[in-house]
Amino acid sequence: MPECYGSYATAWRRLKRWSEEGIWKELMESLRDSAYNDGKFSIDIVCVDSTFVETKKGDKIPHTTVTRKGME
């Protein structure tokens, strides 16, 4: 991490605190609402997948990705 951002441990603690306080959720909701109200996107064509899967080191998990073109 670049020195200008300080310690990686401090950055991690801040990110963790912001997550626990709901800052990221508020930010995403604000961005979504702003873009929607400005007509920059239609809720009918927007989809965000925030799935997170933990695995043991070295394990390979088959996955399917759904796109506008279909499943890959």
C-alpha cells in the first residue's frame, strides 16, 4: 500500500469500522438513488451480485456467471 495512505493496519481498521457502521451501504444507496433520479440508469436493467464464497486454500469451486447474454 502506498505510504501516503498510512499503515495497512489502520486502513483495515477504518474499512472494518465503516462496514460495521453501515457507511458502505449508505454510500451505495446514495449513489444508486442519485443515478436513478438523474436518469443515468433504469432499475430494470441493473443487477449487482455481491456474492462472497470462502474456500480452503487451493480448493477450486465451479461457478456460473449470469450476464445479459445468458449463463457462462
